[in-house]
Amino acid sequence: MTLALHEPDLVANLVAVDNAPVDARLASDFARYIQGMKKIDEAAVTRQAEADKILEPYEKSLTIRQFLLGNLHRPADGTNTQKFRVPLHILAKALDHLGDFPFKDPAEVRFVKPALFIRGTQSKYVPDEVIPLIGQFFPKFELVDVDCGHWVISEKPEEFRRGEYLSWNPMMC
């Protein structure tokens, strides 16, 4: 959203998944996730199953754990140890401002190309009261609801993949 508003010539159309153009206070889960991910780094795991066992006390949902563990990889340094792609100390420092949105006044900047907003109906990140603001920043937006929480793609991958919004034609907006 920020790139679309800042440099609209670089963006043909926009798809935002369970995010709105407002400052959002992140759930406390995120700090807990970082703690678990740090434990994984400290354990020098070689298999994703090992990492999952370490992360389980920090997050009960297998779907969310799989999403978080999708950021593990084997660096090209020849070791078998898996590491997170984004350095966790950087991610931890960014948590306080991760939910910030840099634009405050839709009268100053708008994205007038097609925009699709997909929200999880059990999530708090795109409440009904921000829909008018979405329309002010993104006047050609459409909204699609998916019956799930914030992790739309992980929680409902099949619904996301085959959902009605896939027939969304940005050229028709």
C-alpha cells in the first residue's frame, strides 16, 4: 500500500491481504513468535521438524507455525544448520513500528488504480470502521471477506487460491 501511494507509476494494481491503510497495534503474539524463533536459532536445528517442536510452546496453531517456519533456509555456507532469512534481531527491533502506516491524509495522496483488499473476518486488522478510509486512499477498491483470522493465506490456502476474488479483473475496476 505504501509503495502504491508513494510511487503509483511502479504499481499496476494492488492486492492487500488483511491489512488496512492505518496504524495498527500488532498483537502480542508477534513478540512471542520472535522469542520462539530465537530459540530455534540457538538450537542450530537441521530439520524443520526440530524447529516446529521448539516453536510449538510459543504458537499452538500448526498453520501459523508452518508460516513462520517457511522463513527458514539453509545458507550457502556449507553447514546443515537452518537459519531465518530475516535476521531476528532486526525483526525484533522493528516490531514496535511494524504496524505503522506512513500516510495519514487521503486528501494528499491516493492510488486511483484497481485495489483488492482481502480480509480475515476473525481478524482485527481490517475492521468495518476503516473501510471508508480504504475507499479514500484507494477509490477503485474491492473488498473480499474470508472466514478466518489474520493469516488468511496460511489458514485458508484453498479458499484463498480458488476464491471468488481470483476472478477479480483489475481492468474492469
